[in-house]
Amino acid sequence: MKKYAVLLISAIMFWIQSLSQQAAKNLLSAGTPVLATDILINTTMNERDIAISPDGTEMFYSVYLQPSLFHAIIYCKKDKGGKWSSPQVALFSGKYSDMEPAFAPDGKKLFFSSNRSDTSSKNKNYDIWYVEKVNGQWLNPRNVGAPINTPENEYYPSVAANGNLYFTAAYKKGIGREDIYVAKWEYGKYLDPVALDTGVNSALYEFNAFVSPDEKYILFTSYGRNDDKGRGDIYLSTRDEKGNWRPAKNVWMINSDKLDYCPFVSFDRKTLFFTSERHSIPDSFIEEQLTYQKLKSLHQQVENGAGNIYQVSWDAVMQSLH
């Protein structure tokens, strides 16, 4: 009898899990952001900055440890059966504060931001770095160097198919308090970075941009705009026929009254991933007396206010903006 009871419970749990997965897929198709499905990376920790390889078999993301402000880049690999491996600290990460991985569209390089130093720079500021595969492993980080990296901080790289490198910086010469720059790749080297025009940048905060491989659109977060729902929203700008960035639109359907940032569109253009600090914890407990056990359970839930990675149908997002 005990054996049958165990089998029955297992069957019920499988059925519940199947219903949950189907419900998530239904929400995705309807354009509702859900915690990343089929990718078991969301925990009570602060996860952010997802990057999935062009062939869809490798994944990197960041885990942010508070209050030390230490970041580590995490790696997962998909097997032939389509299952992701357990998260592990990437071989090139774990000693310094590394974050914000981004694949080049050809999949040959992985860029990221780090406060590590090398022989050419002893400053503990954040620079843009990259790694390449060595015998199947991502190893030997290299500093991108000047003119991109400076004594100031450079964050959140995103690379176009032509090699142009987009990143975030808060330079004194900038348009606003934090801006998005592009360094064009020409004749085998980067040109001096230029701040994107006012279709993207403003006198406020613009940061953490993802550019499409063909540079036809850019997703980024801005804080303080009139249509901002809360602590920072994701916006989208497209380019006109002259190559100028059109005034950015708030991607209203995915944003919340919490911080929404770190966008990434999969290379198959099916899914938009982003990080959000949204949660379901009440602001007060007037209706019921809060117990210690309840307090502990709220802290231990995945959506506890720390960052999590969400996903939504990219087609649904684009349709919502027309």
C-alpha cells in the first residue's frame, strides 16, 4: 500500500508541475512576464544580467552578493537532451567582482564588466573585458583597453554584428548623470566612444543597454522619466533611415513599480529576458499578526525583492509598442 501511495504522490506532483509549466507558457504567449522557465537559475539570491549564446547551448549570468557589492559570473551548459547543467561559477570568474556578460553575435567572444586589474592598469575601477574559448573553455580574460576603458567605470557591454561596442558610463562630459555610449569598430580597432543621441540619452539616468546585432533597436533602462512606473523602467528606441535614434518608448507591458533592467533578447528573437526586483511581500500586516515563521518564509521565497530573471515573448512586446 505504501508503494502505491508514493507512486500516487509522485504522479500528482508531476501533474502539478506540468500544469504550472503550461500556465507559464500561456502567460508568455499572452505577453505576461514570468520567472525564467526551463532555466532553474532564480533563487533567493540576487540574479541578473543573463546572456545566452547564439546557438542556445551556453548561458552566463551574474549573482550579486550584498552588502559587499561582489558579483560573480555563473555558467550553465545545455546537454544534448536540452537540459541545463547545474549553475557553477565561471572558470574566469570568482576572484574579482565580475558581472554583465554579453556574447558577441558570432559567439566567439564573451564580454563582461570587471574591477580586476592587469599590468596596464592598477585601478580598481570597472572596465570592459572579454574572454575567448580555449579548448572548449572560456579562459584568459583580456582588457578591451583604450579608448573604451578609462580611469572611470565602464559597465554593461553589448556588441553588434559589425563589432561596435555599446556600454554604460557616467562621464563628466556626458549628456546626463549616466549615459549609453558606442565605440565603433573600424579597421581592426575601436574609435573613441560617443554618447548616443537624445533619442536614448537624457539629463537623467540611462544604463544597461542591449543593442540588436543589426543595430536596428536598443533596449535600455532609464530612471526618473515622466512615464517611469517606479525605480527604473525598460525603454526601446529604434533607428530611422538616417541612423538616428528615435525617441524611446516605455515598454509598458513588462515594467513594474520596482527596478526593471538588464534586458537581453535571445538570438533567435523569440524571448526577451530581463532582471526585475519585483516581489509579493506586503508593505504592512494590518490584517494579520506577522509571525517569525511567516517572516522567515517571506525572506526565503524566490520573489523576495532581490533580483530575478524574467522572460516574455519578444513578439508580444513588439506588438504592444505598435
